[in-house]
Amino acid sequence: MITTFRVTGIFRFAVAFVLMVLAIPLAVVAQEREAASLALTTMTTEDAIAAATVSEGVLRFDISEDGRMFVWDPDAVHDDGMPAYGTPFITRAYIYPAGTLTESNGVNPDGSPEFPDQVLGEWICRGWFVGDGMRTTTGPVVVTSQIYNFGEGFGEAMITTDGYELADVGVEIERAVTGGTGPFLGASGVARQTLLGLNATEGVNLQYEIELVGSGL
């Protein structure tokens, strides 16, 4: 599963980000677009958690980011408008059962979920670019706080993590589980994140395995 990000991969990743910039010229444009609908899933909290649980205290799932929801500060960028070191951003994704995603599926070009009946909830990510910002081709590209919200309710069953994210495709990195709500109340542990690739909106597809300690699971 773990592979190195070769030159062709670096080029593809860079080109994809350029295409994203062309589609969303600057963060201001994204901020002016119509707000996305609130309900991402009709799945109950219990069913969503069950679909992501592989064993006691272990969750596995995929996320597919809606690249149109990736918004950054246009005042903290390189001279070409690309995010630089320190640029803050926020973005959003669909949570799917583990094994749903390849490197490029999960979100339709209009930002709707490709597999609406399989959406388990939503992922919210906020953070800052590090390294050389969006020009980073290997190693940490951002440091982030992430929310994984399961089921149709908001805040009823969440896990939160903090840590680095890599520009490298197929390379796993560990993040710290910092807490949770509902059945995840008091949770700690480790979340393993792997970048699969980029989908039709040029958002990231990611794979997760989370080992929880101290929660109700």
C-alpha cells in the first residue's frame, strides 16, 4: 500500500492544484459560491459508526474532499496566488466506508457525492500550509485539525485529530486523536492517514485507520 511519490506523481499533483486554482481563481470566489446543503447523509449515527468499525476500538474509512470547498486566505500566498508557508485554509469532504475509494473517485465534478447511499458523514479540515506551501512535493505540506462527524446529526458522534499531512501519495503518517463526542467521548489514540490521490474536483482522497483508547467503543 505504501509507495513513493515519483516524479510523474509530483507533476500530476502540481498540475492538479493548478487546475484547482483555475477552477477556483482565489479563495474569495469560493467564499461567494452558494453554501452547500447541510445534510450530507441520512444515515443514523449508529449505522454510520457500524459501517466504519472493523473491530473493538478500530475504525477504518475513506474520505473524498469536495475541492470546491477548499478555501484559503488570498492575502498569504506566493506571487502566483498559490498558498505559501503559513497560509490558513478550511475544507470539507464526504466520509465513506473503507475500500470505497480509488485515487480519483468519490466526488462528482459538481461537488455532489458519487456514492450518496454510502456517505457516513462529513470531514472538516482546517489548518496551515508549511514547507513551501502548495509547491511542496514531498514531506509535510500542511498541519491540520480534523473533525470526523458520523451520521446525520452534527456534533453527536465526532472524533478529532491533529497532526501533519503529507504531499506524498501512498505514504502513511500518524496523527494524534485529541478527543470526541457521544460514543467517542474521552477518546485518545492514533489515526493513520494515507493520501490516495485527487478526485474529479481536484480534492484529496484519503484513507484512515483510527485506533481509539478510552472511548465507549
